[in-house]
Amino acid sequence: LAAINVAILGASGYTGSELIRLISNHPYFRVSLLTAHSESGKDLNEVHPHLHSTLPLKNFHEVKDQLLEVPLIFSCLPHQASLTVLEELLESGYAGKIIDLSNDARLNPKWQYGLPELFHEGIVNSKLVANPGCFATAIALGVAPLIAANLFEKLPIIANALSGASGAGKTLNSQFHFANLYESAFAYKIGTHQHVPEIEQSFSRLNSNFPPLLFTPHVVPMSRGILATTTIFLKTKSSLPELHEVFDTFYKESPFVSRTLVPPSTKEVRGSNLCKIHLNFNERTQSVVIISVIDNLIKGASGQAIQNGNLLFNFSEESGLSKLGLFP
Amino acid sequence: LAAINVAILGASGYTGSELIRLISNHPYFRVSLLTAHSESGKDLNEVHPHLHSTLPLKNFHEVKDQLLEVPLIFSCLPHQASLTVLEELLESGYAGKIIDLSNDARLNPKWQYGLPELFHEGIVNSKLVANPGCFATAIALGVAPLIAANLFEKLPIIANALSGASGAGKTLNSQFHFANLYESAFAYKIGTHQHVPEIEQSFSRLNSNFPPLLFTPHVVPMSRGILATTTIFLKTKSSLPELHEVFDTFYKESPFVSRTLVPPSTKEVRGSNLCKIHLNFNERTQSVVIISVIDNLIKGASGQAIQNGNLLFNFSEESGLSKLGLFP
Amino acid sequence: LAAINVAILGASGYTGSELIRLISNHPYFRVSLLTAHSESGKDLNEVHPHLHSTLPLKNFHEVKDQLLEVPLIFSCLPHQASLTVLEELLESGYAGKIIDLSNDARLNPKWQYGLPELFHEGIVNSKLVANPGCFATAIALGVAPLIAANLFEKLPIIANALSGASGAGKTLNSQFHFANLYESAFAYKIGTHQHVPEIEQSFSRLNSNFPPLLFTPHVVPMSRGILATTTIFLKTKSSLPELHEVFDTFYKESPFVSRTLVPPSTKEVRGSNLCKIHLNFNERTQSVVIISVIDNLIKGASGQAIQNGNLLFNFSEESGLSKLGLFP
Amino acid sequence: LAAINVAILGASGYTGSELIRLISNHPYFRVSLLTAHSESGKDLNEVHPHLHSTLPLKNFHEVKDQLLEVPLIFSCLPHQASLTVLEELLESGYAGKIIDLSNDARLNPKWQYGLPELFHEGIVNSKLVANPGCFATAIALGVAPLIAANLFEKLPIIANALSGASGAGKTLNSQFHFANLYESAFAYKIGTHQHVPEIEQSFSRLNSNFPPLLFTPHVVPMSRGILATTTIFLKTKSSLPELHEVFDTFYKESPFVSRTLVPPSTKEVRGSNLCKIHLNFNERTQSVVIISVIDNLIKGASGQAIQNGNLLFNFSEESGLSKLGLFP
């Protein structure tokens, strides 16, 4: 099989760097072109010394013509810039496939929302994929089976999630200064995080009668990882075996979802494309507490993008992706 | 004013060490006797080098007679051992005051539950005080005003809380091995944590019609600090100004509760006896998300014990306690 | 005793915030005026929520006249700006005392270098004190007794030191982004750090025949703390008891230096003004390895500034300063 | 090529777990047998949830006969137990190859010391390899070219190194309790660490006139990573270009040593088998400061063991090993 050339736009950030690392271990993809904005002209070693590579970072405008020939483009450009650039490429006649890791196109009907465990069919038949947000991935995968099975009472779903610092990207900000975040935890954007519409859109495609989501994100002193704790009220009596049956059936074709008997830690999925999910049934309040953990840069971003790329090219969904974490 | 001698039972742990540190800065209390179990015979420097002190740690049985003369005893003994020892002292004729930091007596009607912001009157008139749990303090202080004001819909209150490692004490355990917890987060005892009955007992004293609590604790990579995120559903329309009014009225005599306009971080109360609380009203789901942060070893343990001690001796509630955190 | 009013220039940074916290517990000093640059006009709560205070931050130029009346000024202004501002005050007729925490005046003969354990006499008789650097404090206190006692072989002294992130201040910088520094360690300014001349100046005042210093600083993932490991070669045979005797004699009047029998950790001096020092004699290489730890913001900055302030006003050297650390 | 079956003794620890992870990505090796002591009878998921595997952990005595048939055994057994077990296997007629990751055989003349960059030839011709210690790897690789080139003054080499917590293994110990180590750093075994003879043995094979080593290890709050800072005095004038030439020539056949122009961080080699080395020439003291970083569990243990395994079987030295780090 000849290698598929891929280009990465915005390769100077964390998701770009993870894509390069994952593709270095992919059997069919091969990085052929990297762009960056303020870091263009440098080589990878200067920007990402951990990648141990002298590949050059190019200026988008100088390589636009070459991009038109590349069969797969990953865009790691910032939110609110990415879609503009991608539409410019499409208008210039780009006919290949694109996976956009930004927020920009996730609610856009021209783009397929790329959560493979829920929308496998749609992705396989697409050319333009909007890669989901990290919180959205963890929360939606956790509750999707119960939403689809219509087991819920129509009361708000309460999601609280914890993220490490890399979720906010490389941009400097006093909240992510080491001395401020170390030994600290805080909540932000309570009820107003931009992933809420994206998650509710996924719910709506599983069940038109879905309940609203109240979501509170938090930052804790980790560099990677997301843990979501989601509470959903049930409308009828249930039991843990019944809920396990619902989950296991829903995910029987999903190699990257793993149900655990004990609550999983974020560190056990660090570096892995797995989403581990634990269910706790609380009889007293007729509710289910769902713990889901992912690596925000792998299953929550670049690993999921590779998974989508595999589907776009009819490769095995698992190509180039690991289920083993780097621990400790 | 002559100093009040105090004894600390179980001074080799974190809460004992914090009591010693706080009392060193207290205008009226003075440490006169320290006991320890396996560490008895050593001096403080060996067990707690940060205390820079050569005070000796004694064996309880050898100093039992001296304890009978001490007007105030703090017990930092382990859960399930503390009450047994304290009852032995009481049976031996101990007539002074006791503040027990363990779980043992918190649901025991002979002991006053020592959350000063809710039960000030009862504490002032007590001799035996059961000092609250750390999660219980953060969660109960967060929702108490809404419980008391009867504003809630009778649906479960959903509390998710984050704790640093010191909450679990010094006992060695693989979950708290540095290499395992660093860069990790996990949930535990979902719906079954021992602080739930203690919190609901507080609710019941504020409002007999209180809703049930569904509580999920988490450990995150910090050494100190608790952040509780509690969601409560309202029965009628409300607004943030109205909720602020309810809170501010409820806590107008409480020097250690501070309402914040932005979500507080755990680090800004590290080393302080403050509980900072932030309210977010979510109109769409008719619910309130409450963020409360404390230092688990100060307001969640030893600082609160000093606060209770101040009330027992009619000192100013703030004596020896700081509202300033050690940051960064 | 009437309180001494003090002003803090540049109160929006870490050292300014620590001064405010320490002075809140000082028996004789009282904060009367705070200035800031870009944060002026705000109150402390906005900039330092952990200080729980509504004191206002003023613009220097607007309060310059008031500053002329304040008997003690601490300058926490940035390196290369501080001395300019202070000279402007002196030229305007300021006749009070000044303690400058910046690098600017440490090699300036008009200013007394403020390391109290080495230059107590000079400080007591000064009005202008240049507060030492954090690395300089840890390293100089560690080797000073051996330098003074002329025990060394004239070979380079090798100092390696570890610092937390707060040593670099609040300025945003990608090296101190949480995601970059967490789980990382790196060396910088090898052999060229700006504290070298300051340390050698101290050596020269103890012994004109002092050896050169080769210093390599490192950053490790902590928010606070410095640990210096300094190796010095001896010219004649020695023994640990002899070295202990030299040290203990040298520091017999120094309440904030404590020699430890086991290597101390940075955390046991967090929040304390102590410098803990451990000596290891290596017979095979005829050398001494000295471990010294301080809290970079206390003994390495603001605590030492208070200690200097105490000397300037003939207060007890220990006023307002704690030897107890906040642990864990 | 048919897969080579390998067995791992002591697979329940960190180095065993890393071997399993690395072999899962190796083109020629395949895990066929795992043993554990107290954890035998469990499957990998219970002991190492991050490995996402149900392979069973066996009791050594029950599978001893099977072990005799396995062509390659990695021993991750504890120091002081490993060699006893391996000698028992050899006495029972084991005729395959063994790589021992413990300290036990590193000074034993029957075993080849397995630092491939220094002793490639010896390893290729061996059946029994003693895998080097983590500190020993970082320090020896850093100074070996200067030792071999005889450029040094015969004064002690001063090495200071920083390690994360995983270097001490999984055994519970209060120094590695999260609450104790977080935000802390400390030195230990000053001048007496067990890796000193191992490092000097390497020096002696490069140059019989080698200088003595004075080594001070430190623990800093990381889970992985080693950074060694080594100072060596030169006997004649030199320059950075000359030193670079010496290094680059020495390591021209070593794919896992990389010289960097800026001091490397431990995090940029996390998950990688690289040793990055930076040289700083200090003209004033006629000395060289060498910074070397490795991942203690990869190049400092399991990755190096795979590298040795590759040499034993004449595979490419790089098989199954990555030079890319997992960052951030």
C-alpha cells in the first residue's frame, strides 16, 4: 500500500504535535507538509524538541498550491480562524478530505461531526469532518447509550469535568502559569461552555426527546487528561446489570470504548486512544453516575482525528492508534 | 489572660501538626501535651521537621493522668479509635472540653456537631464537640442558605468534590503513591462516602423537608484543598441578586465565609480558614451551581477545630486564625 | 509602640504579596501605601484574591508625595526599574529607609547588602539595604562558614540549585506554562546566572582569597522553594564533627539558620523564614557537599526583607517571622 | 521473521509494565510469559490497568519449566533477589539469553554490562546482560567521551542528578507519599549511592586513569525522568567546538544519543529512548558542565533492555524503540 500524504495546518500547537507523533507510527499515513503561523520558517526541533525531527514548518500562503494536491488535511488552526482558511482551500478547488480539529464546523451541517462511536456511518461517507471537542467526547460517550435507550427522566443531565492545562492550548495566560495552577483547582464557564451545544446536538441525533445538559468544567493541576462525572436521572427502576447490558450492546463495535469495574483514573489512558467508562447506579436517587476518562490530546483531539482519518480512507479504525497508556 | 493549656491526642498526623502550627500563633491557647501511638518517644522534629520544635510525643497511657487536668483536648486519633479513647477519658472523670476531629461522634447525640456557621449557639453551650469532615464543611456551607430558605425543588442535590491527597491522611496506600497520583485524577466511593449522613444531618436541622444528597468525591493531584461543585434545583424562578441576598443574610455573622464574584481556586484559601463560595444561577435548568473551596486541613479540620475551641472558651471566633492564604 | 507605616512599591507581584501577608502578622509594621504599575486602580482582592483585602493599589506618580513621609519603603519593582525609581525618590528628598528586593543595587557600594547572618552590623547601621537574591541566600549561607574559616582548597566551588516557578515572577513565559513545566526539569544560564557576582562579593568580604563559583540553576516542578547543593574542596583533612563545630559557632547568633542531621526538603521550610543546612563530608574526595533549603519568597525575598526591616528599626530580628512551615 | 518469545520475570512493577508496553510495539519480540510474586494469579488489567490486557501473571515456580524454553528472559525482579533466581534458572539448564534489570549483576564479571553506546561489541557477543542503572546511564553517557579522550584534570567529577518518583519503584514509603513529595525536593545518599561503582567501572574501561566520582542524587516532584548535571575539570585549554567534535565523533554510531544546543528538559524525552546531552564549557574554571536527560523507565531501564535485546538477536538497535517523546 502506498503511503497517503497528509498535511497538518497549524502544526506548532499541542494537537499538531500529537498528530505528527501518532502519524510517525501509522502504517499508511505519512506527513508531507506542515504549516505554522508565527513559527513558520523554523523546523520542528525548535518548536517541538520532543519530536526529534528537522521537518520544516511552512507558511500557509507559500504552500497553498501544494496543499491542493494532498489527499488529507488536518487543520489544527485556532478556533475562529480554521474554517475561514479551510473554506478558502475549498473555494480554490481542494477536492481531498479534511478533518478540522477546531470548534468552527461542529454545528455546521456541511461538515460531518466526527465522533466515530456514534456516527460511524456518516463519517465513512464524508469528505469534511469536524473533530469533536475533548469534553464533548468524554461526556457524550458516557451518556450516549442511556440517551439512545430512552431510559432517562427528563431532568437536566449534570456534567462536571476536570481537565489538565493542555486543553487550553499553548497560549500564555496567567491562569495557566505554573505557580498559579500548581496545587490549585478551579471551575470556569459554569453552564456556558462552548461544548454544550455540540453535546446536545449529539444527544438530539440519538433521541429527539433528549434532556438539557448543565455542564461545569474545571481545571486541575495536570498537563493532560479529562475526567467527566455525569449524573443522569432514570425514569424507571433499573439495576447495574441492566445498565451494563445497555452499554455493552451499544458499544459492541467500538474498539476504543472500554467499560471498567472500578472508577478509572485519567493517567491510565494517558497516551492512549481509549475512553474508559465506569457506571454507578444509585438506587436511592434513581440516578446513574458515569465516570468517563480520556487523554484530551488523543481520544479528545489528535487520536480521534486519526481514527476519523482511518474511516475516511477505509483503513482499520485502529490503525496507528494505541490502547496502552504511558504509566506512570 | 493566662494561657489555656491544650492537649493534642494523635499529634503525629497532618491534623495534629496543623493544630500545633495554628496554636503557636494563638493568643490564648498553649500546647502542653502531645500524644502519639507508634511515634511516641520521639520529639516533634523527627516526625514533623517543618514544626522546628523539640516538644516530646508521649504515650497516651503514660500521660493519662495529666490529661485529666487539661482544660481542652483535641483528638486527632484515627476514625474508629478516637471515640473509644475519649470515652475512656470521660469515664475516668475528665471534666474539661473535648473537640474530636474524627468521624466517630458526628452523628452521636451526646456530641455537638461543630460547624460554627450553622450551629454557633449549640457549640457555645457544649463541652463535647464533633468537628465536621472536610467535604461536609465545603458542601454544607455551600448549600445551607438555600436549604434554610426553602428555595429548592425536592430533587437530589448533586455534589461533586475534588480533594488533594492530604485528605486521606498519612497512611501509605498505592493510590497516593506519588508516581500513581501525579498527573492523574479519579473518583471513589460514588454515592457511598461517609460524609453523606453527616451533611444530611446538617440539612435536616435547617429544614426537615431537605432533599437527598448524591455525592461523588474525587482525588486530584494536589496535597491540600477541597473544591465542591454542588447543583441544587430551585422550585420557583429566581435570580442571582435574590440568591446573593439570601446568602449574604444567612452568613452576615460568619467571618470565615466569603462570597466571590468569580469562581474561587483552592489555592487562594491554602493556609487560610476561609470558605469561599461562588453562586451561579442557571436559568435554563432552574438550578444553582455552587462552588465552595476550603483548605481541607484548616477550615476542613484543624482551623475549624480552633474556631470551635474559641467558641467553647468565649474567645473571639477569629482568634489565632488567618483569612490570608499562602500563595503561590 | 506606635505602628511603623510602610509602603510597598510594586505590590502586584509575588514578593509584594508576601510582604503584605507577612506584615499583616507583624507586631510593629503596618502597610500604609501600595503601588502598582499596570494594576494600579484595582484593589488587592482583584490582583491577589488570597490576601482577602480591599486595600487599593495606587499609581506611583500620584502618591509620590505621600511616599516621602513613609519611614520604610520596600521596593518590589522589577530589576532594572527599581533603582531608577528609588533614586528619583532619594533625589526628591526622601529621608526614610529603603529595602530594595531587586537585583539593581546588590553590587552598589551606596547600598548595604542585606544578608543578616553575614552582615548584621552593616545592616543595623544602614538606611539603604539591597535585599539578596534567592539563590544567593541559599548558596552563601551554606558555604560562608567554610569560606570564613579558610578551610577550602582553592578549586572552584560547584553549586547546583533547584528552584520552583515563582522564582521567575509572574511574567508569562512559555517555559513556565503549566503544561510545559509539569513533570519536567531543566537547567538554564549555566555558569552565567546574575547571582554569581553577588555571591562572590559575599565570599570576598569573608575571605579575600575566596575560590571562584561555578553555578548551574535548574527549574523543577514546584511553585516555591530552593534547594542548593554546593560542593567545596577542603585543603586539609577534616571530619564531620569538626565541620559541625565550625558551622555552629559561625551561626550561633543566627535564629533563622538551622543545621539538620538528615538532608532537608524544600517543603519543610515552605512558608518559613528558616534556612536549613545539611553538611556531608566526603572523605574520599576531601570535599564537603552542603544542602541548603529555603522558601524562595520568604527567606529568599520577602521574609528576609522583613528581617532586614527589623534590624533597621532595632526590633527583634524575628518579629513577624515564623520558623514553622506549612506542610504538607 | 518468526516472533521471538520473551518472558518477563517480575512483571508487576514499573519496569515490567514498560517492557510489556514497548514489546507490544516491537516488530520481532512477543510476550509469551509473565511472572509476579504477590500479584501472581491476577491478570494484567488488575495490576496495570493502563496496559488494557488480560494476559495472566504466573507464579515463577509453576512456570519454571516453560521458562527454560523461552529464548529471551528479562528479569525485573527486585535487587538482591534477581540474581539468585536467574542463577537457579541457569543451573537448571537454561541456555537462552537473559537481560537483568536489577543491580545484582552489574559488577559481576560473568555478566556483560549493557550500556550499548559504550560496550556494543561486548553485548553483541553475550548471552547474559546486566542492564545499567538509570542514574548510571545518564551520567556515564554524559562524560564518557571526555573520559575516553583523556581531556580531564584528575580532580573529582561532581555529578548531581534529579529523579522522579518512579525511580524508586512501587514500594510504599512515606517519602514518596504524594502529600509529602508534591511541592518538595530533597537530596539523599550523598556520596554513597549504589550506582557510583557501576559508573566508575564504565569509566575504568574507557580510561584506566579515570577520576573519582562524587555523586549526589535528588528526588523532585515528577513521576518520570532523570536530569544529571555533571561537572568535569579539563587539564588543558579547550573550546566548545572542540568538545562538540569529541562528542560527535564518540557517538557517531549511537542513534539514541542526541546533542542539543539548548539545555534539554526531562519532559522532552518522556516516553522516548533518547539520551539528550548538552555541553557547557566554562572558561573561567576550565571545566565542562554536562546536562544529560533520559526517561528513567525507558533509556534508564526498559527501553535500554529492549535495545540490548535487539543487539543480542542482531536486530536493528532501534527496533521497537521510539525517539519521540510524549509531550506535554
